[in-house]
Amino acid sequence: MERALSRREASEAVHDHGWRYLLGTLRTSVPVESLARAIALAADAVAVCGDDADRHLRVDARPELLVLTLQSLDHATVTTRDVELARRISAAVEEAGTAMTRPEVGTGAPRSVQILEIAIDALDIAGIRPFWKAVLGYADEPGAEGPQDALVDPVGQGPAIWFQRMDRARPQRNRIHFDVCVPHDEAPRRIEAALAAGGRLVSATRAPAFWVLADAEGNEACVTTWQGRDG
């Protein structure tokens, strides 16, 4: 029986198999030497998923990298079936002689996987949400169609848009910021790099769910992880 998993359950179930839990998905990246190789590995992933591929697996194939994402589209979250598929894919990729990437914490290596969201502060979320939906050509997230819910790119190319309610107008503060969701074991390195590059830590009161950072002019961005969000 397919069951939705908590954030911790999902993360711990796949961590040692080269996957990371990010915002209701499982993701991994595989370095490749050609687009043909990426397509071949993607085909292997589809094959081991079988009939579940269309409802669970998403693929981004490039000449140097293959990114694989698992999520149950029927539940809009990670389930026991996604974990099973992740382990099958890992075995197939390793059998093909390619290692799945793991976060290179502290080495300065290129990032592995992440998800970018854009947060918009608003006094009247229901009043501005239709504008952003129309101007971006976005859609409601499956199962989240309320007047204050997030918006997503229906073809999965752009970042999700979510809305944060303000209790009062803040004309001197930027009201659009980036949320960069990274693997939980990569967050400290990402924050250190941002601070070394001239940023400052605005708040860590909600860490490790998110840290609020700002550039030298006060424009904010949050580094986020799954941790600290389960009750």
C-alpha cells in the first residue's frame, strides 16, 4: 500500500542511495560525458520504474548531467513507492558503471541538487495571486488550488511562486526574495560561501528550516532545508 512519508522518513530512506529530499521530492544528479549517455541512463531509469514512470519520475538530461526527480503526482509528495523506485534507479545506475552524486560538503565542488522558489510578500495574497498566475502562465499546484496557495510552472521549467502574508506595508524593504532549498547536509557550506562573498546573516531563529541572508544592500534570500519543519 502506497503511503505518504514525513520529511524525515523520506530523507533517511534514500540518503545512503545518493538521493536528497527537497520540498516534497527526491532528487539526484548523475555526471555524464555526453547527451547520449544521459539519455541512455534516463531510459534505464524509466525501464526500472515500469508502469510507475509516468506518475512518479521526471528527467532533465544534459550533455554533462542527468537530474532525476521522484514524486507521486497523485499525492503531490514523496511516498513509499518513490523510495522503492529511487533504490531501483540507484542500483541500475551503479550497475551501468556510473556513480550517483553525493553532496561534496566543504570541498568547493559544484552543487548537486537544489530547488529555487520565489517568495512574494503581500498584504492581500488573494488579490495579487491571479496577476502572477496570468503573467507567468503558471498553474495551481495539484491539490493546492486555494486563493493563497503557491503557483507552479505547468511544464516544470520555472521556480515555484509562493506568497507570504505581511501584517503591514514595508515600502523600504524588498518584497520579493529567493528561497534556495538545498540538501540539509550542504546548507552550512552554502551559507558560509554566501557570507564570505559579502553577505550577512539576518536571522537564524528558524534554522535549520531556513536561514535569512542579505547582500550588502539588504536584499534578502533564504537558504532552506527540510529539517525543522515536521511537528
